[in-house]
Amino acid sequence: MTANKIKKHNKDKQSYDIHAAIALHRAGHLQEAEIAYQSLLRSAPNDFDVNHMYALFLWDAGRKNDALIQFEKTIKLDPKF
């Protein structure tokens, strides 16, 4: 799915789902992916999958310190992870 298709898909909803965020991330649309992940985190700050995927995104984006902080938040949500 291209960034334009994702934007059109989400234009009416004004929100993203995790699949759209992951698709943007995988496609290398880092700025848009970060917006999508942050939107998801605002809507569901305690969602393990969203927190985990955002941590992976931060790592992939080269923001290692931010990623480690996000991984810590993720682990607190599910210590068995």
C-alpha cells in the first residue's frame, strides 16, 4: 500500500490503524509513519502492540535512545514480554 493510498484511506477517519502505520514504516515513509504511530499512542497509550511497533520504528529510524525508552514503556505494559 502506498503512502497516497493510505492517506486517502484514512482521510475520512482522521486517524490511522496499526496496519497503516506499519505499512508506512515498511515503505520508508518515516515522517508519515511517526505521525501515524503517535496518533495511535494518543488514542491507545497502553496498547502493547502500538508501543512495541513504535519502539521498533524508533530503532529503525536511528533514534536508539528514544527506542530504548519506548521499549522500557512497552515492557512495563507486559513484563512477560
